[in-house]
Amino acid sequence: MRTLVALVLGCALASVVVGAQNPSDAKRGQELWMTYTCYGCHGYSGNGGNGPKLAQGGRFNNATALTNYVRNPPRANLMPSYSTKVLSDDQLAAIYAFLKSVPPSPPAKDIPLLSDFR
């Protein structure tokens, strides 16, 4: 029984340390993305808008980097700071999982409507 409890606790701790990495985390991250209107600046899929592209992880190598940026944006006049009272670290890890799950955009040459303008 102790071994089972230790295994369960170890797996739970590993998932927290590693961060959100399963499809349900990405889905929850997408829901949070929409709820907190991140799409207003970064697009519905995180591929940019008025704000920078964040899809596929964008400028962040991990969830911690995204969390640090969201907590202390370098240009607070363009992006509000989201404290832990607004978005928890776990929620930001889920948002990061969503951003990592977005497939890359196809090259412009592979989009028929865009190729008509060459």
C-alpha cells in the first residue's frame, strides 16, 4: 500500500514539475485562453494579432517563462499583469500546453487564396 501511495504521489509531483503536457491540459488551456480574452491581442490560436505570436510556444521555452512574462510584462501599458489571484501557475501551465498544441501555420505558398496574388 505504501508503495502505491508513493507511486501516486510521485506521479502527481512529476506532473506538477513537468507542467501541463496532456491533451486535457491543452483543452483547459484553450478554455482559459478564451475566458481571459488572450485572443483579443494574440489571436484565437495564438498566432498573433496586435500582440506577438505565442503559438507553438512562441517566444517562451517553457511554462515558467510564460508565467514570468504574464506576471511582469515588460510593457505594462500594452499588456496587463496577471497576478496569481487572477491566473494560477497551474492555469498558465495549461495555457502554455494549449499554445504548444497549436499546429504550425502552413507556408503562404500552400494557401490557395494567397497564391492567387503572386
